[in-house]
Amino acid sequence: MAKMTLEELRKLRDEKRLELNRRKVDEKTIEVIVSMGTSGIAAGAKETLQAFIDELNQHGITNAVIRQSGSLGLDHAEPTIEIHMKGMPDTIYGSVTPAVVTEIVDRHILKKELVDKHVFDRPAPDIIKE
Amino acid sequence: MAYSSYCLVCGGTGCESSKADLIYRELRRVAEERGVDNDVQIVKTGCFGFCEKGPIVKILPDESFYVEVKPEDATELIDEHVIKGRTVKRLMIKDKERKKHLETEDDISFYQKQVRVVLRNCGIINPEDITEYIAREGYAALEKVLFTMSDDDVIAELKASGLRGRGGAGFPTWMKWKFTKDIKHTAEEVFVVCNADEGDPGAYMDRSTLEGDPHSVMEAMTIAGYTCGAHKGYIYIRAEYPLAIKRLQTAMAQAREYGLLGDDILGSGFNFDIEIRLGAGAFVCGEETALLASIEGERGTPRPRPPFPAVKGLWGMPTVINNVETWANIPMIILRGGEWFAKIGTDGSKGTKVFALTGKINNSGLIEVPMGTTLREIIYDIGGGIPKKKQFKAVQTGGPSGGVITAEHLDTPMDFDNLTKLGSMMGSGGMIVMDEDDCIVDVTKFYLEFSVEESCGKCAPCRIGTRKMFDILERITSGKGEMEDIDRLEAIAVSMQKASLCGLGQTAANPVLSTLKYFRQEYLEHIENKRCPSGVCKDLVRYEIDAEKCIGCTVCARRCPVNCIAGERKTVHIIDQDACIKCGQCYDACKFDAVRIA
Amino acid sequence: MSTQTVETATFSDELLKFIETWKDKRGNIIMIMHRIQQEFGFLPWDAMAHMAKLIDVPLAKIYGVATFYHYFKLEKPGRNKVAVCMGTACYLKGARDLIDELSNLLDVGVDETTEDGEFTVESVRCVGCCGLAPVVMVGDDVYGKIGPDGLPEILAKHRSAGTEGA
Ligand SMILES: Cc1cc2nc3c(=O)[nH]c(=O)nc-3n(C[C@H](O)[C@H](O)[C@H](O)COP(=O)(O)O)c2cc1C
């Protein structure tokens, strides 16, 4: 990537925004965000991330993107993850150990039902989108 | 304003789809119509984890739990329950079913009361991918500043926003920038510094921001560089934050690659770059003049102010220094405008504040709320209350420079000025909740011990004062306190406030003064009666076994590490006071409340 | 003070290269000391002397800086660093008991190293995992919500093979 000009920055922003938005509405795409701040990692977020990769592979789910992000702030319920997919509300799950990952893939992603025990909350309102 | 009851409508994912919002609006409408909207506060909360019986409505303080509520039920709930105090049986859940779900039902709104400006990208973007930041309006503020705004425009926008520094003192940010901007042409060089030293032992919002959204801080520093005539920025960060450092390094490398740091940024002709400098575990280096000394490679001791860093800072040059959270606000202020920002918060304190909510609280974590949110909302609505049904005692804010806030002030809107009025301070935003099991004198001693260790030793009032106060507290907590000690504490406190060189010494006595103000009786208990009401101060505690309650289960005797509890199975046990080391394990172990603190 | 030395304060090529790039930057001392501590685990006397020569700064100045900051260690630490978080949240939730139990189990105080060189006990300021309080770190592993009872198991896990029961 060479240094950008103003026009290139704007173009990149538009393209990337479209790509991110498409992910949200695209029937085919499931997005899993694993929160990887210091306390998430301390509570085992790396294992959670790996478990998602394994579990999705095992079920042959190829239309899922797994992303990492900084902390959601929810320390007492780490590791936390957020899932976006068509047909299900945006959901934050807490205390997601590898065993819970199995359950989330099986129920939330495949059967489209909430895993009540681990639902923590909906995401906070997003000021960027307003 | 104090509400006498709270009506929580589940806004969790499951309930929301089944009309929770309509129910919420109906409840509000009816409450208003009946004129009780000042008595009952109706809030939408997060998931109660009981989605199959939703929508759920819960009414506090009696914790009635209504399920499968319909919008039409709102009138009955308000009329019967809120006004007449009678539960609406037909909507209540059967106890048996409910018990099954008790564990999850305790979860409560964590995000819905939050307004995330600083943390707008935390938990959303991948901090190691600059394009995700860019997609979410990243570097759009820099773009706007470089190509459409003058230095005065930027400062005017900051002034309109009312942004005050989040590092503790709450100094208006625009003023600092203006001091430096006004002399930029006469200075040989100007610097921009980010204070990421975060020393309060109960705060970690700066770390989290840098880990989750490093570009927002870098973008803001570049904007300050343009405005105040600096070409070089430093981020001074604690060496104890390896992940944040790594993410910053990655972000900086990517920004350089994309031409967003370095020479001729976006073809504007403006040059700016940032360098990371590591702290080395000295709390006083969070103080701005000490921090600058540390960047210069010196021992981190403070210098007298004035001159302020804005005029004479790093290597004697004008330096704009702000805290991580302050920086992270700035791109949004530029993009949305100062006026937008000024709509959030209270008269004197605009915008949001990030708090690290920890201690005896169910949902501990980082939260961001509008300035002016009450402690009650933070602790009960967002934090989910105190675990194990314990009694709330106080909240400590401002860390070693702050003080405590008690139950009677739970409804005070939290902002810079109100906290100061209550004898505490905003500080960096650590918020530690204490319950009845915490000893106020012991916690105060903890902070003083911290200040003794962290006093840099340069000025006598702080070096000697902190040590003397710690010694007195040590005496009091070990049962050797005298009545005069209280006067001594107060006298030392005043001279430290007046005579110390920097903020550390000037504020180190705050924990003492504040707890003496609100919990004097607890000090007196320790001194006059040699008793620690919460049972924390080991020297003052005596554990006894209540003969009426003891059933002789032997659990305590087996747990005792020094075998000083005697008694046969099914007979009353007795503690040998001479051998007891007061570890409290018997107290924790007894299921029958038979072990008590005498 | 004890003057621990590395047998030969030889600097690796990477370290030398690092010093070379930082040599002419303003206020470089602390950054170079961090890099040296990263290499040796502490700041050996010889290494500080060597650094003084390389960047042409009086040793007294380096020593003055080293003693000011808690993060810099002048003594060789044990193979495992056992750090008890003493942030406020951890303190309220019993961090002090953890320290007491550690000194009981290992027979050392804070900032001391066991005789076999296995563990150094430290108390550290908030590691920022307050939701997991109380927290103990051994090396990079974080253990949260633990009581004194849990410590023997954690120590056993990290004790190097062959020194069991030592
Ligand atoms: C003892 C002491 C410790 C401080 N620690 C910090 C700190 O850890 N982080 C911080 O941003 N400001 C800290 N400050 C405040 C800074 O001196 C300074 O006010 C701040 O960096 C200015 O930035 P702001 O205007 O954005 O708040 C501390 C002040 C004192 C007196």
C-alpha cells in the first residue's frame, strides 16, 4: 500500500463500509466477534476463538467470518462474543468457554435459537450508525 | 429525585421482538397519566435470561417478576402494583418454574444505559486492521481538519463542546490547546503528548481504549499537531500494558504505510509522527510534569507549575498533554460538532465518562455513561447491584486522590463538580464498590500505603506526611489508636494539601479526610472500643461460636489451620482465643451463622 | 546493595542494534534500559556499565534512573515471577491473604526469590482484570478468582520438573 491521497482515503472508506454492511445483511454471512482485550485473553478468549474455528470447520460452515476486537468492557462475563446473522437478533454472549461454543454453533447458528443461559445483552447503541 | 420503585422492562433480544418496547411505552404513558411518573422509574433493561416466557417485567424493590406481559397489562400493573402495592397474581410466574431460572435472571442491563463515544469502536472493529477503523468514519476528522479548518476553527469547536480533561483534573481542553497555539510561531519546536500512564490501581479504561481502538487516539494527536504546530507526538504508556503497546505499534506502522502518519499526510503538506515511550512503574509519572521528565529520560519527579507544560513542557518547549480518554473523544467532536457533544452531559461537564466499575458489584466491567448519570443507575441498573444480598456501604472514586460516596448520595448526578463537592473527585474513573464487609479504615490505610510507596520523595510534606498518616492508620487498625490521632490526621492533611509540590501530595490526604467526614464513627469504634465492625482488622477481631446456633458439624474445626477449635461431633464447639490466628476461615465456613465476630 | 553480574555482560546483536538506533534520540535512557532488562531479566551491574559506555552517559545517571522506577530490577529474579495484583478491587477481595499464604508456602517475602531460584514473589499494581479479582499472575498466565487454597496447585504447576518437593 502506497501512501494515500485524500481521494483514495475516501474511496477506501466507502468500499470498506459497504463490505462491512454487506456482511450484516447478507443472507449468507454469519459474523462472530470475539472480544480480545487483556481481561478477555486472561479469561480464555484465545481458546474460545480456536473453539469457534474448530467447531465451524467441523460442521462445514463456510460462510462465517470470525473477527477479533478489543474489549466490550464486560469483564465479569469474559470471554464474551457477539454474533450477527440474518434471522437472529444481534446478540452478546458471556462466559463463552469452548463447551459453550459448541452449544452456540449448534443452537444459535444452526437451529436459530438463543442460548438463553449465556445471552448477556444486546450491543449498545452505535453512535457511528445513528 | 428519588424514585420509590423501579419497573424494569426486559429489552433483551428475545423480549424485544415480542413487544417489549410497546409495553415499555405503555407503562410510561399510564404512569404519567396517573401522575406517578416521579415515583416509579420505568427503565428498559438487558436480557433477564428468561426469554421463553417473555416479555418480562420486573418491579423493584420487591422483585416481583411478571411474565408473558402484554401491552394491555400496563394499566393493571401500574394501578394495582405501583399505586396500590398489590401484586398482579395472574401475571406472576409459578415459583417452581422460576427457581430453575434464578441464576440467569440476575443478569441485568449492562449496555443499554451506556452511551459509547469514547468506546465507540471497542469491541466492534479489529484494532489490528486500519481499514476497519477507516470504514467507521476513521480519519474523517483528520481529513476535515487538514482540508477545511483553521487552527482557530478547531479550538472553537473544542470550546463549543465543553470537553474537559479526563485525566483527573478536568481542565478545559480548548484552553490548553489555545495557550500552545498562541505561541507556536515563537517556539523552536512544539510537542503533543498522550498520557497513557494510568496509575490509579482500580482503573483500566485507557488500556482498554488503546487495545480496542488505538487509531482514535493517534488521529486526535495528529489533529492537535496540526492545530498547535507540532510535528512530533509521544505516547507515554505503562510498560505493564504489553497488549496495548503491541496494538499501538501495529496501528502506527499501518498508519505510516497508508500515509496517515509521517510526511505530507494525505498530500496536505503537514508532517506528523508519533513515538512510543514506556513508563517504568512509577505512579507519580502520571502527573504531567513528572511524565515529561520521564520522557526526557530522567527520574520522574514533578516540577513546580507554573510554567505549565502548554507553555514550557518537554525539553522546555510548549507541549499539549492530554489523557487517552480525552484524546479519544476529539475525532467525534470534530465530526459531529462541538454542539452535538455539548448536548450530552450536565451543565459543567459535557459528554460521557468511562468508569471502571469493580469491587463488590455483580457486573464488574468498563462502562461509558453520560456525565450526570446517578450512582444508583450505575450500581443498580448497569452494575446489577451488590452480590450476595449484602448491604451497600460506599463507592470509592478518584483512587488514591479521591474519596468515598455514601448511600445518602446515591442519587447525585456524577460529574466533575458534584464529586468535588462531595469531597471526592472524578479522577481517572475508577469506581470501587464496597459492601458491609469492608472496613473503611482499612481501605483508607490501603490508599495511604500506596501513596507512601509512590511518593517520589522530592518534597517533604508529601514524603513525610504520607508516612506519618500511614503510621497513624496502622496504629488505629491494630488497636493502638488514641483520640488525638484523629486531630493529628486532620492537621497533617491540611498541611499536605497546602504545601506539597504536586497533585500527588496535595490529594493524598483526600481518602482520609473523606472517610473521616462520612465514617467518623467507624474510626471511633476502632479507637475507643478497639473494635472493627466489619471484622477486617485482624488485631481487633475476636471470633466466637454461638452456643445456640452451633450444631456441632465440625466443619469449622476441620478448616481451622491451627487446630484451635475444640468440640466433639454434635456438641458445641469452642475457639481457643490464645491460639487463634484470626484468619476468619471458620467464619466463612460455618453454614449456620454460628461463628460470629465479637 | 548487592551487585549481581552476568558473567560476561555480552549484548546480543539485536540489543546492540537497538542501542545503535536509539543512541542519538533524546531521552533514550529509559527505553534502552527496558530493552536490556528484556534481555537479561533484570539490570545487571555490568550491563549498566556497558550501556553507559556505549551511549556516553555517566553510570551514576543510569543508576539513579534504575533505582527510581519500580519496574527496573537490580537483582536476578527467579525462574517464575509470581505477581499478586494489589489493585483496589483485588485488595478488597483478599489479595493480602494471597501474599501471606505465598510467603507461608515459599518462605519468602515480597520482592524476594526462593532459595532454589524457582519463584520470585511480587505485588503489582492493578493488572486490569478487576472482574476476575483477586488475580495472581505466574509468568504470563493469569489466575483469577482464587483463594489461598488454590495457590499450592498453581505453584506446583509452574515448578520446573525435577525440583518437586524442593
Ligand atoms: C499523582 C498524579 C497522578 C496522575 N496520573 C494520571 C494518569 O495516570 N493518567 C492521566 O491521564 N493523568 C494523570 N494525572 C493528571 C495529569 O497530571 C494531567 O492533568 C493530565 O494528563 C492532563 O490531561 P487531561 O487534561 O486530558 O486530563 C495525574 C496527576 C497527578 C497529580
